Amino acid sequence: MHQRFALAAAGGGAKTALNNLGALVKPGGYIQLVESDMYNPHSRNGRSAEEFFGLMRSMFNLFGAPTTLAQDIVRWVREAGFEDVQEHKTVARFGANNASDDLAEKAIFSAGVAVTSLLQMAKTTPGIELETELSELDTLLPRLTADMREHGVYLPMVIVTGRKPL
């Protein structure tokens, strides 16, 4: 069972979602969960990247996702009864710092789609608490695109794998 970015989207039900995913794994099978760690920003990111991640954090906070999700996953996988649990921390590289020009452009396009969608949600969602003023976020897309093309963006990631006992 491989799942990417599902737990953050589950909000306050992240641990329950993990347990439900774990129940789908056959004995002897593996679970692998990949999540971003947007609460521990990378020191090389510029302002636009941090505003982008702040916008995502605002949405996850609204949904009730734990701010410690990236740190909680290992413990939760163990508590779900998995063995040989391993954690791998890495950094995803988006834009100019990606070795593949094709992947760099795809990341820039995907970030643009995400920014557009998140901004629309931010503008229409009552009660959302933003880290950056909405008026500043209106210029986020062109600034983020330029930063991704010039410098790239780094996103800390955690990958957790565990084996279900026989």
C-alpha cells in the first residue's frame, strides 16, 4: 500500500485514515506513506515558497490536520502494529534545482494549478486564518513562478515504510 499526501488531507482524522489504510495491507505486506513537512521550512526557500507553503498550512489547519504530522507518522505506523518501521527524510526539489528540465517545468505548472486553487479556496472559505495577507497572496503566482524558474523550491519530505506481521 503506497499513499502520498493522503494523511494531511484527512485533517483531524489523519491517524484514523492511517489505521484504515493499514487494515488494507495483507499480512507480510508493506505500507509506505509519503508526506511533506511544511511546518519545518527549508532554509534555502525564498519568500514566495514560504507564502505558498503557508497557504497550504492554512488549509490543513482549517481541516484540523496536526502540525506534527510528519513527526507523528512513524509512531502511528508502529502503533498500528507494523514492524520493521523505517523513516527516510529527504527534500523534494521543484523548479530550477531539479536535474530534469522536463520535471522542473511540470513542477512549475503544478504549483501554478495549486496556487490558483488554494487562493480561490482562501477567498471563499469563512474562518480561514492566513499567514500572509490576502492582498499579498494575489501576486503569489507570478512571484512563485519566477522563483521556481530562477532558484527552485525545496520541500522537506518524510517517507515511512512498515511491514505488517504474518
